[in-house]
Amino acid sequence: MVSLSVVIAASAFQTITALAPAGSDIAAPPAATATSNAGSALSAGGAIVNLRPVRLVITSIHLDATVESRGLDTQRNLATAQDFEHAAWYNRGPAPGQPGNALINGHVNWWTGDAVFTRLKFVRIGDRIQIVRADGTTVQFRVTGRQTVGADARVAALFAPSVTATLTLITCAGVWNPLTMSDTQRLLVSATIAQA
């Protein structure tokens, strides 16, 4: 079962902490820096378009998953997907394709076996990630890096403001620690928007 806990510098950033074996939770400070409009944006013609991600496709690892829009739970932690076969987009941050780093987390496994990000560890630099939006448009990303960090690592860059559209996929790695009810590491897969 996935249980995220990457610690991020507070104030301008958020803290990811493990709370239970049933899910991954990202804690946010009282004044989160995210300026989300839940994935809405104005088109060139002035119409509102819905950029909310609804599907995540990574053909290199045979992943085609529903993306849930999730905010914070009652403890101000990033909620995970309600279905372990789905991924969860942090809807208080940018939507994939908007400036800044969009975050999508998912379970690496579940009590019953595999989960949405079980094969994420097989993604390689250069692989394509496709996000399908609620308005039917798609945005393409290219994997630029993979990083495994300790469960308590500080990764301030995840929430750093940027004019570039980036994407980070997060899941657990390492081994399960029954004392902390969490895996010992986190896998972060970073990607930048692909040029047409």
C-alpha cells in the first residue's frame, strides 16, 4: 500500500507526510501558495475551458488511468484517489500544461496487489506522458528525470513557482516500515511539457 511522506520546506511550500497505510497524504500550510482555479482557463476567444486532467496515459509502461481531482483532507493533507487504480491530481496547484509544477500521486500497491503506479519505476527518461483534459484536449510531457528520496527528504522544488509547465508523478518506493506505517522512500518522476 502506498503511503507518501516527502517532507517539503514549509511556508511557500507544502509538506508531504505519511499518515496511514491506506493512502498518501500531502500536508499544506494554512496559506498554500497554489493559485488554482481547479483547472479552468480562458481560451484565446475568451471562453472558459476546463483543463482538469481526467486521464493519464504512459504507453511505455502500459498505463491508462483515470485521474481524480483531489484537494486537501480534513487534516490539510493532499488526498489520494478514492480508487487505488486511479491517480490523484492536486487541484490546488496548476493543471498539467499550465505554468508551474502539476502534481499527480498514486498508490504503488494495495492490500489486494498492484495499484495505479505499480509500474512507474519502469519509466525512463524520454518516455512520453499524455494527459487528457476534461475539455477533450491533450497535453504531452516528456520524462526528464527520476529521483528516489528518503521518506523524510526535503524537496522544495515540487512547489516552486515557475513559468514552465512541468509535471511530477509521485509514489512510494523502498520497503515497507511497519513502525512508521510507510514505505522508506519516494519515487519522483519529473517531466516537462513536450514541444509539438
